[in-house]
Amino acid sequence: MTTDTTTQDTAPGTTPGETVLDARGVTMRFGGLTAVRDVDLTVNSGEIVGLIGPNGAGKTTFFNCLTGLYIPTEGEVRYKGTVLPPKSFKVTAAGIARTFQNIRLFANMTVLENVLVGRHTRTKEGLWSALLRGPGFHKAEAASRARAMELLAFVGLDAKAEHLARNLPYGEQRKLEIARALASEPGLLLLDEPTAGMNPQETRATEELVFAIRDQGIAVLVIEHDMRFIFNLCDRVAVLVQGQKLIEGDSATVQGDERVVAAYLGEPYEDAPGGEEAAEVEAAEAQAGTTKDTAPGKENER
Ligand SMILES: Nc1ncnc2c1ncn2[C@@H]1O[C@H](COP(=O)(O)OP(=O)(O)OP(=O)(O)O)[C@@H](O)[C@H]1O
């Protein structure tokens, strides 16, 4: 893997230790369902932060609230101190890039073209320049291609630049998604299950890639179900359960918290979100069971 990405002409500058992402009180409701409830999360420059939680905990919904795909019902999201605009392309232009749980590449475009598409928020040449194809356009196009090739080398796909995206093996498609996200020169990269469907070697390579991205000065927030990957990689881990943040801390703290284990096993724990309702349902079911047991044959009385 090449790590020379020094020609970031338009990369948003990041000061070491600066709060890059500041999400406060983020709540997202879909009708009667509260998918995310009052979640605070910060990511600082130089950090890799993990977001974990059982299926349906609200992780992707939270990502969607950070990237302008959803407008949170309540709460505020700031990137480097500025409230984010509620449009995904504006969020990308501001400096947040993401990958998706389900790969979203342009299957019939080449690997290089996919990365070039990712550069559009950083291309200064306007419509007329593109239509007239003057010297400014050609210069900008050459610079864009050079940067795209540099990013492909960074993720280890430069030799496949002219291949169609759909012909890449699955693990390489995931890498290409990351290269495309990096093409917008983000200050924060959000990865939604980057190792889903990967074999152990590919997962380890992805781990290395994420460290290399962090070393380029890009903060990373990652959702992942592979706990080994998360605990190896992350400086901090936040756990979502039923839309609420249960705990946040370093890997050792989170791994050792019995509520996290209980949440993954589906066991109740003290003060669990929705715990009161669950207890009421359980009590009602137990009561119904008792009534049935103590009144055998009742159903047949009618
Ligand atoms: N657009 C939507 N409309 C209605 N409900 C939704 C919508 N998106 C998500 N949900 C619901 O919100 C809850 C949280 O879903 P979300 O996909 O964010 O969870 P997740 O933690 O990412 O799960 P997984 O790990 O399985 O991907 C779920 O109950 C889901 O059904």
C-alpha cells in the first residue's frame, strides 16, 4: 500500500486535537418509532471512533443524521464548529465523506471513473469550462486524474484502474468505495460496516487501511459488527442500544462492561432502554400464563 497522498490541494485543514464532529442530542423518529434518542457523540482529529450495537440499534440511522440524508427530529450536528447543512452533497463538500453498508458503486464505470465521480465536490472548473473544454478544464482534469490514481495506489487498486467496478472481487469493491469517499478530501470519514462479507485477511488489510487513513490526518467514525476489528482499531467506542447511547469509552472499558454483553445477548440489565415496558409485558404475560394454568379447560366452557 502506498501512503503518499501529499497533493491534497483542497483538503480541509485540520488542527491536531480539534473537535471535528460534535453531535448533540440527536433524535430521529419515524412516526411512532424512535430510532435514535438524544445521542451525543464527538470525534476529534487524529481519532478512530467506533459505533457498535445490536442489529436495529440505530447506528445507520445516526450516520444518516450526520450526513444530511436524514434531518434529525431533534438535536444538532456540527462539523468543525459549523452546523451542517441538511443536504448530503453539501455535507460532503463541508468535509464529511462516507461509505454505505450496501456497496453503492457505479458498476458499469471503471474503477478510475468511480473515484473521479467522488472528486466532483472538489473540482473548481465550472459548466462552461467543461463544455468548451478549454485549457483550464484540461489542466483540472489532469490534476483530478492524478489525484484519483494516487488514491487508487493508496488503497492498492491502481493496477485495476481501467477495470469495470462490477468485475472487482467483493473486498476490492469495498476498498474502491473508500477510495471514492477519500476523493472528496474529507476531514472525517464515516465507514458503515467496512468489513461486512470479508474474509479474515481482507479484514486485517482493512484495519491497516483505516490506520493509514487516520495517519493522513483524517478522523474516522466506524460502524462494525466485528468486535475484534473494532477493539483493535478504535481509540474510543460508543455503544448504541435501542437508539440510546449505553456507554462510551476505550476498548477495555467497553469490552469489560457487563451491560454491553447483556445487550448483545438480548438480556435485560438495570436501567435498560425500554426495560420498564419489557418488564410490564413480561408481568402481563406471566399473569396470563397463571390465569390459564389455574383455570384449565376454561376455553372449552363456551
Ligand atoms: N427510513 C426508516 N423508516 C422507518 N423505520 C426505520 C427507517 N430506517 C430505520 N428504521 C428503523 O430504525 C431502527 C434502527 O435501524 P438502523 O438501521 O439504524 O439500525 P442499525 O443499528 O444500523 O442496525 P444493523 O446493525 O442491523 O444495520 C430499526 O428499528 C429500523 O427498522
